[in-house]
Amino acid sequence: MDLEFRIVLKEVDESYPDYLKPEEIALYIAQKKAEAFDEEINDEVVLTADTIVSIDGHILGKPETPEHAIEMLKMLSGKTHQVITGVCLLYQHKYHSFFDVSDVSFRELTEDEIRSYVDKYKPMDKAGSYGIQEWVGLTGIERINGSYTNVVGLPTEKLYRELLKL
């Protein structure tokens, strides 16, 4: 996006209330991440985001174990799911949040393909246990309706427009 930036990591509890809808979950966690910076940043824009996967009423965050990652990918195999990214912009102690949703359709994946992907790519840091830019995304995704960059984890098209508003 041709912007100067720096990456600052902070540990944030990513739990959320059970009653939230999928888009509310992504926004809730993105804002919790931004709140961790509120006291120390004033004249910079802080950008935080969180991506979740939703399928058949289930929320898929980051897997806890390789077996959990395999279970998630089996749930996604042969189906369409939603990827939801919540973004929070913090500037001068004011929060501006938005989200984006993309529908992603996987072809039917074999158990060998799923296990091989999890073993080789270790998708433990990815919502839904996959990266669209990795092997399973390049060979297993049949269709996307929405933003590709949203599925990667940050809807840059929408982000650019929101930054212009600031």
C-alpha cells in the first residue's frame, strides 16, 4: 500500500462472549488488540485486525493442535465458508472499526492432502487452519466471492478507503 509502518506485537487475550455474531467476534478481538496500545500511542495510527472462519454456525479460530487443524480442514472440505476480518484503527484515542466478509469454496480434499498440508505448512497461526496463499489454498480453493486480501488476513482495498477517511 506504499505506507510506512512498523510492527509491534503484544499478547492479547482473544476470548470473546459466546453471544456475539461472527462479524462481531472479529471486531471485538480487533478492538481488544487496539486497546492494548491506547495508553502509549497518540499521534500514530494503530491498526489491529483479527480474522475468523465461520462455517455451519461454528467459529474456527486458530487451531490448538495439529489434530485440531486436521479436524477444521475436514469441516471445510467440499464446502463454502465465510472468512471475516475485523479491523480497528486507533488514532488519538478514538476507535474506528470495520469488517469484511468473503465466501470461500473448497473442493473435496482427501485425508492425505489435509494431513500432508498440516505436516508441511504448520498452519497453527491461521484461522480455519489454512493460508489461501499456501499449497491448500492454491490447489484446493475453487471459488472466492469477495476480497482475496481479506482471506489472506487484511482487506487492504477497504483499509485504504478507511485510512483516507482519517
